[in-house]
Amino acid sequence: MSRTGGFLFYLGTVVMVVELIANIVSIVRLSSIHAVGMNWGSTIVVLFGSFYQGGTLMGIGKIIELLERKR
């Protein structure tokens, strides 16, 4: 079971990095296409939103590791 926790933790890290890179690329693409671009608030929400899913996976992985250690 601790292998599952470790896997979820590293998967969360990979998800964070991939989603952050994809969001940065999409923001750059949108700002180059539109003359007006995105406002700062939505840019920040999109960038920090990429940490949500990866952080959730990392948290679940750490919880599983701690529960396994208690046994």
C-alpha cells in the first residue's frame, strides 16, 4: 500500500508540472492571438489552478503513506 502512496505523490508532481506548462503555453498563445489579451485575475487563476489537481493527488498519497505507517 505504501507503493501506492508514493506513486500518487510522484504522479501529483508530474500532473502539476505538465499542467503548469500547458497553461503557460495557452496563456502565451491567447495573448499573442488577441490584441486585448487576458486580464491579470484570470491569468493568475489559470496558473494557480494547475496546482489544485496535482496537490490533491500528492495529499492523498501522503495520507495513504501515513496510514500505512500507523499499522
